[in-house]
Amino acid sequence: MKCKQFIVRSVIIAGLTLAGNWTADTANAKVEFSVKGPFGTVHGSFSGLKAIIQFDEKDLPGSSFTASIDAKTVSSGIGFRNSHLRNEEQWFNTNKYPEIAFHSRKIEKSGGDYKAMGDLTIKGNTKPAEIAFTFTHNGATGAFKGHFTIKREDYNLGKEGGSVGSIVTIDLEVPVKK
């Protein structure tokens, strides 16, 4: 499953409502990650998705995604680890860096799927990112599903080397409606 999903039609940012042509069902959206840890693979998730989604399969140059998640919502299923991830400078330091954001620059067809090329910002570090995704729809409802990886050191997440893997896998699933 190749995909990345960041989607929403109406988003409230600084008190302003911004409209796109698809509205994300943020309550049912999934933003999940996995990374190798010292005792196996660590799985986790984020919530608090906000997005502006302009997507038309027939007008990819006119399509775009702008999305963010609340970094304080990071959850690994273990309270002590969550506190460590949220509060320590070597990880997310969510008081200083409260948001993780993606802004597409270009969307194109890739085989039977799509890819969004853009900028991913984590902890104030912005790097190019490419998100492979699929889009399925039935009339006024649909779903974006995405998948991509990042090198955690590129975003100053943790220390280089050590017992935590370098590659973080992110999977997204965002149900949408018109």
C-alpha cells in the first residue's frame, strides 16, 4: 500500500476557515509511524490532523495538499516513552515545536497511484519529501492512503546511531467527503 494522506476541506487556522474541495474526517484519520527500537519495532500514532485538500485526478497541476498534525499527540502506547518523545529536546520538544507540517509543491501520477512532492517540517527543519498515495472515491466520499519514510536524523530526532533505527515509516489513511 503506497500512499500518504493529508486531507481536509475546511480547516480552522488562527481563527480562519480555509476551504478545499475535500474535507477530511479528522476523527477517523490515521497518522501512524514505526521505527526499529532496541527490543523490536516501535509503533505509534499522531492525531490532531488539520488539512486543506484540493485534489482532482483530472487536474493534478491544480491540486495541492497542506496539512499539519499536533506534535503533542504523539502516542507510542507507553506513557513514559510518550513523555520522553514530547518533552525532550532530542526528540520532539513539543512545547518549542508544536506542529509537524507538509505542503505539496507538485502532485503527479505514478503508475496507477500518485505522488505528492513537497516540504515536510519537523522541529523547525524543512526537507523535501515525496509521499506515494492512492485515492479511492465513490461520489462524494473517498479516502487517501499514503506511505513514506524519513531519516530521523534529517529532522534532529534522537541521536545518530544508537539503539533506535534511522528510518521512520509513516502510514496515512484519511477518509474524506465533499
